[in-house]
Amino acid sequence: MTEREPDLSNSPQRDGRRVGTPAAGSESDEALSTAGELVQSGGLAGGLTMLLYIVVGGGFWSLVGWGADHLLGTGWLVIVGAVFGAAAGIYLGYLHMREGLNSSSTQMENPTKTSTSDQGPSPRV
């Protein structure tokens, strides 16, 4: 007995692949979220992504400052790099959150129109 594969020729596409077909090497058909989408959605994932932005930014620019310290013979550029990297991480998170707030405010300005007659009688208190 052989099983027939479903016909996905008319199924909608998501991220360049057909919905219902798993990505290569994955068990599920859900798409992964980007870091910006995680920050926009908020919650624990958004908070951890913000923390990751700050830590990785500070760590990377600390290494750049450390290298510059060794080339120039100074000892303070590592601190400047750490502060710059942390500030850049905070700013990057802010940009992602602002983008999410802008998209949610446009949804609030243009809500789906529903008439009150469709909703039935209003409840009495």
C-alpha cells in the first residue's frame, strides 16, 4: 500500500515555500521568528532578545576596544567599546519595539468595520 501525498499546488505560500510542507531539516511547518518579531511581540522572548542585544553588542565592541587598546597602547578603549555596544543594543531594541508600536497603532486607527446591528442587543447592567 502506498500513501498519496496531498496536492499542495493551490495552497498559499509563506516565505517562499508552500504552507504544509516542512522546511528542510525541521519537524514542524511553523516558520521561525526573527529577532525583531520577538522584540515586537514582547513577553519573555522579547525581553531575552533585548538582553541578548545588549550583551552581544557590549561583548563585541569590548573586543574591538581591547584590540584597539593593544594597537594604540591605551587602556580605556575597552570600556568605551563596552558602553557603546550596550547603548547600540538598547537602541536596536528600541527601533524594533517602535516598529511594532507603529504597526499596532495603524491597526487601531483602521479597525475592521462591524455594525452594531450585527453584534445583537447590548447587555444591560
